[in-house]
Amino acid sequence: MLRFFVRFLLFVLAVVLIGLAVGPLLVNPNPAPGATSAKTLAGDDSRFVAVPYQGTDGISLHYLARPAGNSDAVSAGDAAAAGRVFVLLHGFTFNAYTWSELLDFFAGHGRVLAYDQIPYGLSAKLVPGSWEGPNPYAKAAAVEQLFAFMDARNIGRAVLVGNSSGGTLALEAALARPERVEALILIGPWVHSKRPIFPQWVADLPQLGRISLQLARYLGGDMPLLDHSYADPSLIDDHRRALTGIHRGMANWDVAWGALLNHSLTDPVEISAHLGEIEQPALVIIGGEDRIVPVEDTAATARALPDAHFALLPGCGHLPQEECPAMVEQVVGEWLETLEDGAR
């Protein structure tokens, strides 16, 4: 009888292992259909610019812009605008439209641009095999693409405004090229990462590639993080949902998202160990009801930065720029006054 149970358990184990090995390979690898030109999906205020990246023919980035002092129109000659410049960086799975409610506010303080980091929004959907050399979805590549975007728009120095992983990108950019970052506004920055990191050979397994693809389709299809990022999801209207999911109209979006997710398995977030080296003045904001980034994690980030002011927004979730824009405007406006006083 004991021998029978041992054999039965070995059989069950073998079935489980086969399922784990074969199951992911059943995920349909065919890319999502859709538009091959993002311009067919773009709105009247959309702009596009191609930035260089080694191993590619250039990367098309979609962005929104407002000229300094003009909240009613997008200037075709925004490269000539003078004064302070704000570059807005969205978070994981989101896009430039997350800043829609604040574009006019920032335009009252300077020139403002918000772009879609690849592969999100209407920016390029690079799929494996379309580049040679460094992976364009690496954290270091995101920093390089940020500065390439600034170069393409004739921006020498900017205030970087980042939400969630966009806050991480802002911090990494300030560390890499401090002379090009005037100040930081970080909203729920994703700094103290707790996600698992795998060896490269594990990430290269075809099973992990298919799992990444399936996860991309879930995150980008239903956009579950949108509801989870609001303290009150009933505030999300159909227009906001459509803008958040605008990538679904583009061909290959799922494979591109899967490529980013797969690379993230081997690309740890390590900026928390370097916060003390970032000397730019910073405003660190967190929604009191943030369910993505713990309030204490963000408070710890503010304490670790040498020159930071911390602000908590009661009743707001992980996307206060969408859910509580008036609160964000008040806090940022007050902080910008102190920044300007310090510059005098």
C-alpha cells in the first residue's frame, strides 16, 4: 500500500511538472491586431517625435504639450519657449493622458510636455527581433530615451514630474545626469520595490515569455490597475477608461508589453540605495488611500532625499493627478513658490 501511494504521488508530481512546462506554451503567441500607425488613433493635441536609440531605426514617441503661459492651445513652435520646463512621466501601464487634468496648471508655470514611455499609449510598440543590441525596455534605456526626448524638444534642463514608476525614472535620471534635472515632483514614487528578480536563463525560458505575454494581455486588456489606483473607482468615467486603454487600438501592443514585462524579471529597481546622492529639491506626494505604494514607503523616500518636502493628500489613491487634481495643484503651486524664492 505504501508503495502504491509513493507511486501515486510521483505520478501527480510528474503531471504537475508537465503542466507547468507545457501549460504556458499553450498561450496564443499571435500579436494583437490593430492600427500600425499611431497617428490614426491620435487626438488633436497629440504630437509625435522620433528619438534615436542604438540598434533601432529610431523610436517614435507620442506626447502632449502646452507652451508656457498659454493654457488654451498647443504651440507648434514649442521648442522656442523660454523659462522653466516640466516633463511629466506616467507610471506602469499608464500613459501621458494620466496628466490631462494638470497640463494647463503646469503651463501656468512654464512649458510642459508629457510623453508615452514605450511601449505604452501611442508610442512605439517594439517587439523582440525589431532591435539589435541593448534592450530598449531596460531601466537604463528608459533614462536614455528620456534625455533623447528632451534633446529632440530642445530641452536642456527640466523639472521632472513622475508618478509611480515614472517617479523612479525621474530619480534615476536625476542621479545619472544631475545637470539636466532642475527639481523633482514625485507622486507615489515606486522606490522600495519588492518584486522578484530571476536569473537571465530563467527569463529566457519560452514558458516565461508566454507567461509574460499572458500577463501583459491581462494588465493591458482589463487595465485592473486603474480601478485599484483610485480611492473611489466610481470617479472613473468612460472617457478616462478609453484614454487609459488607448494602446489597445494598436497592433502588437500585447507582444510589446510582454517584452517589457519579461525584461523586468531580470532588471531590479535599486534606486532606494542611492537616494542620499540626489541633491535636487524634491516634492514627494502620496495619496492617503494609496493601495499600490504604501504611505510609509513614500515617507521613507522623502526622508532619505537630502532636500525634500513631503505632502500627504487625504482621501486620494495612487493617481491623485487624476482623482484629486485640485489638491495636487495646491500642493505643487505652494512648493513651486518656495522653489522660486530659493532661486532669487
